[in-house]
Amino acid sequence: MQHRIVDALGTRIHLVEKGSGPLVLFVHGFPESWYSWRHQIGAVADAGYRAVAIDVRGYGRSHAPLAVADYRMVRHVADNVGVLRALGEETATIVGHDWGAPIAWNTALLRPDLFTRLALLSVPYSPRGAFKPSDQFRLLGGAEEFYIEYFQQVGRAEAEIEADLSRWLLGFYYTASGDAPAGGGRGSMVHVGPTGKLVDRFALPDAYPSWMTETDFGVYLDEFQRTGLTGGLNRYRNVDRDWADLAAWDGAPILQPSLFIGGEKDGPTMWGSKPIAAFPRTMPNLTKSMIVPGCGHWVQQEAAQLVNQELVEFLATS
């Protein structure tokens, strides 16, 4: 794998690439990095493609602007277009997981001339609708506080995370995975309870799970010890801004050939049952939608071999 820094239309983006052939661009979610695609890069390259995984702005060695508004969706779309230009490619398949999924689908939606195929992991496509996201999240919170609400105030989540970064990250990864006990007696990990801290809803493993070794965890920990998580959290702080920016695409379908893979135990996939049922209307050229039994949120890591197989088959379809 080759590491590079590219000028993506004025934004510094760090990427890792391997192979040659049609470009496949991988976009990670929160709180992750290009490393989340470590299993897919080699498999896709070996199948005859140019596999490229980026550090999304705010992460790793990519640009981390200070202004919250610089993490709005249209900036992320521009970064992906810039990566395509910097690599000298005309078109690409784009693959996104977690927050990378909305970044990927909006990139495909806004630039279908450049991004001709789309694969989404964990988070199903849901077109922009009539209700402001912050209002929806308030309803999801109920008597407590939904985690995206909690992330809105700059510095609040950062203070909790920085108090014990290692424990917070490991708890977040493990609790969202298919390995964690359901509930664990702590309540939902996506709601902030009476203590006012998200971490109090996390479970901690007795040992590292098979899909994330101590070495793997160390890669993420080292990166966030250096960068902090404000860049990643700022993506959440733009949900209402994105809703306003993307008003012209209200209700628009994704027309490119597409793929969806979710985990049976993955929160966003379970919440997304209605968007998944709407795929015939919202993603009319979907080639396959599948739910991986026993799998949690980190689907490309928890079920790496299966995801690799599905991606390669999808890329090979005409």
C-alpha cells in the first residue's frame, strides 16, 4: 500500500492506494480512518482495481479546518471530486461506511457524471425529507438525549472523550459491534442518560475481539491521540446546515448501480428498515441489498471476507 498526500481542489487529503485499473474510492466513518478499509484495499486491488482509501477531512493526516461549517456535506463532496482530479481519473465507484455512507451517496447524487457506482455499508440511503434533522433527533431522544444531539455543542463530547480516550474509543467500538451483549444492563449506547455521559452506556470487552486486534486498536488510538476527535464530531454539527444546502435534491433518487450491506445487529441498519424497504423507489438500480447475520456496526471489519466478496462481485457487474 502506498501513502500519498494530494491536493484535492485546495484541500490536503491523505490517502492510501494499491493496484491499478478502474478507481474504487473508500470513505470511512466515525471515529475511524483509512485503516478501516485495510481488508478491502488488497482484495479490491487484487481483483483488478485501483483501490484508494482516504482520511476524511478532520481525520489523520488530512486537512482539519477549525470552522465547524467547513465540515458541511458539500465540502466533503468537493474533497472526493478533488481526489478524483488529483489521481487523474475520470470516473470512480465510491464506497462509504457509517458517516462515509452519506458522504458517498451525496457525492454520487451531486456528481453522477464522475461517480458512476455506489456501495453503502451500515447506513441505508435516505433522501432529504421535509423535517429538519435536529427535530428528528429530538424525537429519537425521547426522555433522554440522542447521541447526535449530545454531539452538537462544541467541546462537550470532546471533554468526555479526552478524559480517557483509550477507554472511550474501545468502548465505542466494542459496544457497537456484534460481539457486545445486547443492552448490557446500561441502556442504549445511542442515548445519553442521567449521568450526562455517553461512555456510561458502553460495554468493555475482556479481550480484543477477533476483528480488531490490539495492534489495530493502537492504530486508531495513535491517530486520535494526535488529532483529537473534534474534526470527526464536526460532521455531526452540520446536519441542519446540510439539510438547507441540499434542498434542491429533496427526495431525489440515486440512479447509479448500487449495493447495500448492513449488519443484523447494527443500529443504523435496524433504524433504517423503512429506508431499506424504500430502495425500489429511492435506489431503482440497486443490484443487491443484504443483511449480515450476527454482524454489528463495523461490517467491513467484522465480516471482511464476505464484504470483499460482495464488493468484487458488484464491481464486476455490468
